[in-house]
Amino acid sequence: MSSAGGGPYNLESHTCAITAGGALHCWGGNDYGQTDVPDAIGMVSKVSAGGHHTCAITVGGALRCWGNNLSGQTDVPEGLGTVSHVSAGFFHTCAITEAGALHCWGANRYGQADLPDALGALSQVSAGSSYTCAITAGGALHCWGRNDYGQRDVPDALGAVSQVSAVGSRTCAITEAGALHCWGYNWSGQTDVPDALGVVSQVSAGRAHTLKGFHQMGINCRFLRYAAPVWPVPMQFTCWHAPMRRFTALGSPSHNR
């Protein structure tokens, strides 16, 4: 398992990955110590890299967070208990306990850490920049918090979903049938799902692009460079379909999203 994070006000980012043996490794931007894995953390089962902080779940179900704590996003609530899922946003963090209860803490200017009433048991949560999305045990998707680009407006006909990825000001979700839907901020076409994409098994929404996982073929993208000290900053990615075809794409990140 791996997770890549990035702060909303610059291009600095960090990446974390878990080895097959459960060892956690993080690298990249480290201005707040977000890549300094605690010595005593032991083996971990899940990790989430946020804006400038990192959270990981140990094999015993304990949640540990470190890095930038300006908004209290690394202050794990006392008595949280065993955790099954965690998502580190830009300035807030959300976790689901073994019993399916959701807890969020940190920045809350737009209500991103305020839980809606009667959510019930949850299976997944994704903390975006200033909003949050979560999937109930029955597959219903709920989003709350900032909504300047419609990023939390779940499409009426979406139906039951199996996975959600919220980042910046856009959201992508996979239905139980494997159909991918994205909505919200679309400056670089990151919510324009390709026609005839087919069944999708996994999705990860980046700050200015989206990656999809297919059942029969993979796609990978690598950040190449940024240029010009002006906004928007042009970004260049190299993407390739495994194992043969390669192409280059240009995009621009959203400002403070």
C-alpha cells in the first residue's frame, strides 16, 4: 500500500509506502517532519499521507499521526480504540473505528470535521482539502464541508459506491458495478472520465489529475517538472499504459484548493 500527499499552498509533497513485511517508509518534503516515521511504530497495515502530516494504523489497530499539527490534525483523540481506516486531509484527519464509527478532527472552518447526523456505520472515509466524503456500510456516499466547486454534491443517480477519493476541490467515486464518476473542480479536465473506460477497480484523485486502476491494464503517471514562477504553474506528467505505450500530458494545479 502507498499514499502520496501534498500541501495546498506549494508543490512540495511526500510519499509513504508499506513493505510486504509491514515496514513503513516515507520520503519527499519533510518541512514538518511528515516523513520521519516514529521509531517505535512497529509494523503497520495502512498509511495516509496528508498535506504536511502522515497517519498510519499499526497491525494492532492503533492510530499514529505526525507532522504538521497547526490545526490539531495529528492529535489522535484519546480512547479512539481500534481503527480500521484513516484518511489524512490537508489540515484535518478522519478515522473509522473497528465498529464503523467515524471520527474527524483538526481544521473545521467549513465544517469538514463536523459529522452529519445519522450516518450510521461506515466502510471508508476520504478527507479532502476542506471537505470530507464517507461511504456507509450500505454503499451510500455522503460528503460535507466546503462546496465552492460542487465537490460535495453527490450525483443523484450515482447509486451504491465501493470507493471514494476526495482531494482539492473534486471527488471521484467507483460504483459497485465498477463505473467511475468524478465531479467538482475541472480546470485541467481531471473530472472528465474517458469514454468507454470500462470497469474500474481503484481510483486516486491527485491535485490536478486522476489515476484509474483497471482490471486488465494499468496506468501510471510520474511528475516530471514545473516551470515559470507564475500561477497557474504548468505541470508535466509522463504517463504510460503497462507495459508498452507511453505519452506525455500537461496540466495545471488549482490555486489553494
